Amino acid sequence: MFGVKSGGAFHAPLRPHDAACIAGPRAAGRPIVLLASGRRHGSITRLITPWNIGELTTPFVFLDYAEVTPESQPLYGIQPHSGIATLTLVLNGEVSFEDAAGGHGEVRTGGVAWMNAAHAVWRGGSSAAGVPLRVFQLWISLPPSQQSSPVPSEAIVPQRVEAEGPVRVILGRFGRAVSRIHGAPADINYFHVRLKDGQRWCYIAPTGHNVTWLAVDRGGLQLQEGERVYWEQIAVFGDSGGVIEARADGDTSFALGSARRSTRPLAPGEYPLLASPAPLLEADPELDRAEPVLE
């Protein structure tokens, strides 16, 4: 499942104006510590779970990529969310959602939906071109101060997602672009980046962001040390600072997240999304008897 595929190094150094970041050409690179292929479960590819790399990536505890044909059955069923928020980024197609508090809506290509500690049903919809629905769904562990805050579901239409160059800002900020999601946790960046073949880009995480990862859903990326990241793969970077430099291998789409790692350690066997397991077990008592699936 794990491994690093290396390739040739860049033939020319990245320049700041090419890379859309403030790094100078002598900035130290930020190395990859893990490159993993996702694990398929039907139409869903699991890229982050608490049972494989979640301890490396907290507060990002789940990341799913789904590519499905349009259907009326739920894409994601009722999900007991306690102490977490979910972000669903629609890459192509349309989905509708409804939550236990009565919130509902539709999210189309390029749009985003945010849910904080809610039970939700997601249903896939058609796209204008009749091509499969594609989404990233990210689950984020909330700090204790936000776990009991009643924040409603929120859908952001594509036109309201701010962008700086090739970067669409879902959470946090990049350059002058900021997230339009109300009540989102502070000090977390989550971007959707689209590069043309051969286009170069780089990223320096804010000070203190010792968790940084990227996951490719289309195309591929060549990084500064020759590593290559392809479709349905996730790269996790080291805790130290430094610049992440990338060049697109074909037209490429990927998600990138960075944050300060959660300091609360996970106890062995504990379901890591919860400050306390009680809310989850109340929502679904069968989970009390279920054994975790090791990825």
C-alpha cells in the first residue's frame, strides 16, 4: 500500500512568480514522509482513516474520494458525526443533502457543503455532461470549544468560492482569497488546486502547521525531490517547515490540507473522532460491538 515512486528532478529551479508563493529559489524543501494509495470500498476510495494514517494527519481524520454513476440511492448514508465537521467538495456533478436538524440543499460542480456535528444523508445526482459524479469528502476533528456549538449546515455555491490563481480556498486563506464558510475552525487550510500540464506551483504552510498533505484526483504531480503523486494517492509531508514545490504531469486536480496537529493523543482502540465515545454509541449502538477495520 505504501511506497514512493521517484522520477527525474526538475530541470530548472522554480521561481517565485511561477510558483505562486513567496518562497525564494533557495528555500528548503519539505520532504514527503509517506506516499500511499487509497483503499477502494466500492465507489469510494479511502485516503485517510483513523486506522491507517489518521494519527499523522489529525485534525484531518477521514478523507474519501468518490466517483460514481448517477443514482438515486444514498451516496453516503446516515453518519453519526460527533465532535467533527464534514466538508464535501463536488468536483463534478451534483449532490443533495439533508441533515437531522432539517437542513437540506444541493451542491453542484465546484460547490462546497459544510456540516458541523450533524447526521446527514447524501444522494448523488446527474451532471450536465452525463459523466460520473466526483467528490472529495473530508472529516475534521473539532476543538473542544466548537464541539457543542450549534452550527447549521451550509452550502457554498461555486461562484462564492474565492480563488487566488489556481487555488480555490475551501478553508483558511491563500494570498487574498479566504474561505466563505461561517464558523469554520481557525488555523486550518484546505484548498482545491487545478494546474495545467507543466504548470508549476508551490506552497509554504503557515507557521505552526506541522501537518500538510495533498491528494490527487486527476493527473499527477512531480515534486521537488523527484517524487511523483498520481490519481487516488495521498502524500503526507514532514513536520518541519519548508516549501512544497510541484509541477503538473498532465492537467491535474488535487486537494491540499494543512494545520497544526491535534495535541490530544489517541488511546488504543478509541474511536478517534470523539472527545467521548458516548454520543457515537448512542447514535449507533452496533458500533460498540464492531471491530475496527484495519486499512
